[in-house]
Amino acid sequence: MSLLRALLVWIVIALVGALAAQLLLSSDPGYVLVRRGGVDYTTTVINAIAMLLGALVVLWLLVSLLMLPFRSWGRYRETRAQSRLGEGLDALHQGHYARAEKLLLQSADENPYYEPAARVAATQAAITRGDAIGARAHLDRLGDRHPATRAIALAEIALLEERPIDALAALEAPAAQPLPPRGLALRADAWAMTGHAAEAYGLLGALRRQNALSDAQLELRENRWAAASLREAPEPNVLAERWEALPKATRTQAAVVLAYADRASALGWHDAALKSLETALDARWDERVAARYATLEIGDPAHRQARLERWLNAHPASPGVMLGLARLHHMQRDWINARGYLQRAIDQGAGSEAWMLMGDGYAASGDDRNARLCYANALRAARNEPVVALPAATATFDEAPIEAEMRDAHGLPYVDGDAPPHATERL
């Protein structure tokens, strides 16, 4: 049909040209003389133009007829390559990996236009089958014709095998530059896997500009890379620089602020660690951050207790805050309040950590039976097993403050006659 359409177009063009020439040369049709071999051929300009156009149409028709078998064969190969590519991708999707690999390689060999997509898909099929050597061979056949596609596929294989250095080497190939969006995303992931999360975080701007990832994926990576870069900070100045460079919204994310607090505490910046947690909790309440604040044993205990009590008023069901208050009262040997906060925390699902503190309290007061039961419950809670309820409350905790008052500043008991007056009056 295309040949007939083209022939019809040429005929129309010839007729239009002849008609235009006749209209233009109607007053003077012109004279054309052609002499060849002693014979003269004469005609008008209009007839000469018409014959020339006719000769061109005949010549085009002959050439088209001669090229028709080759064009038909080329179209057949393209159609077959396209069909095999579609069947191969469908087989890959259905899990027929060997058949998919065969069809995709045939499609790549038959048509260079489909080669990049077909060889990459065949590589995926080989990887899924566990044939890493075959997958690499498929990519090697791409050669230098499609450097960016080859670099991305090699990087994906390397990251799948947890070889981020090799992934970076593949993506840094000069022929593959500039990297497309997928290559940039893989480069950032590789940097993060090598322990250079700061470099990965620095690529977020380029990833956003090129829409390499969805907004949700970018947000997830931003928080993860920010936290990792803080944990990797080698010294306090670098930690402070990276922390200040983060957006305010990112600095209130639980994973980020926890990473900063842990690293700052490890580097001796106790006040900075406490302040970061307090600021994050004031801006956005998160139970994980509250639990981490409760475990810190740095800073002024009175300040921490005031903060925890204020947060408990705002969040009365927070087990993390209750544990923090229980620890502070435990440090002050205030067993009664410590036990009360621990029991409330356990009722709110605090788990094994609360049971451990409860066991420490009973052990300190000399109640080995309840202490063992609490420690056993801590193990049960860690294993998600049902806990055993404690027996009815005894006077052990109630007597603990009296026993504490009967000791001197060094924790040693007073001898007869040396007890403090207020303790004697109580007795």
C-alpha cells in the first residue's frame, strides 16, 4: 500500500507540474531541440517537462520495485524483533527466565534499535537465574555503543551483590557521562553503602531536579542519609557543620535527631545531645526520641526531671517518659515513686526494659523473689511471651526509704546510738 500511495503522489505531482507549466507557457509554449546521432528531436517546453517528470516517475518506480524485496525483509526482521522483545518481556514478567533470556537476545541480535532494552532485560533474567557470568557477558556485548545503559546495568548488579565500590567505578566511566537520572540515583546509593553518606546527601539536589525518584523515596533517603552522615562525623566540628546544614524540618525527624544525639554524646557534647532531643520533642512528639532521652544519664538530673514531668502532663500515656522518671527516682533511691512509674510504664507496654528496672529495684531492696520474677518477665517480654503477674505488693518498697535514712552519707549503717534524730523518732 505504501508503494501505491507513493506512486499516486508522484502522478499527482506530475499532473500538477504539467498543468502549471501549460498555464505559464500558454502564450509562448517554447521550443526544445535535442540532437543525438544526427537525428533531431523537437518539442515544446511543456511536453519536455511532462516527459521528464514521467521519466523520473518511471525511474523511481523501477528503483522501488528493485528495493521492494530488501525493504520487505527488513520490515519482517523488525516486526519479528519487536515481537520477540514483547514476548521476552512478558516471559520475564511471568518468571520464565530462560525463555525470556533467549527471546530477548534474539531480538537484540536482529535489530540494533531494540538492543539496549533487550540486553538489559536479558541481563535481569540471567541474574534472576543466578547466572552472574552470563549477565556480565550480555552487558559486555553492548560494548561502547550504549555506555550509559551499560554503566547503569553494571552498577545495579554490583549493588545487588553488595559491591558499592565496583558500582561507583562503573558509573564513573567517562563515556557514561553525564549520567541519566537512574545513574545518579545509583551513584548516591553506592556512596551511602560505602560509608560516605555525606556525598550521597549532596546529590539530593540533582536527584530532585531530574525527578530521579518520587517525593516519598527522596524524603526517605534524605532522612536516612542525613542520619548516616551524622553518625559518620569523625570529630565535633564536622558533626556541628553537618547538623547546621540540615533543614529545620529534617532536624526534627526521629532517626536524624537520634543519630545526632548519639554521636554528640559519644564525642562528649552532652549538652548538645540533650538540647537536640528536647527541641525535637517540643516540635514533634515521638516516642522513640522520648525513650532515648529517658535513657541518657547526662546533664542536670533536676532539669531532666522537670522536663520529663512536663512532657508527662502533655502525654500521660508515654512509656518512655515514665521510664525516664523511674530511672531518676531509682538513682535517688526513691523506690516508691520509681515503682509507681515503672508499673504505669509496664501497663502502657514498656516491655522488658521496665521489667529490668523493676527487678533492679526489688534486688536493691533485698526482695530476691520478686527480683527474679521481674528478670524472668523481662526475658519473656523480649521474646513476646506472656508475663507473670507479680504477687500483691509487699512492704519492701515502703520500708526502703526508712532503711536508706538509717545509713550515713557513705551508705554505711549507723551504729547504736548514732542514728539520726528523725529516724529515731520514726522508729
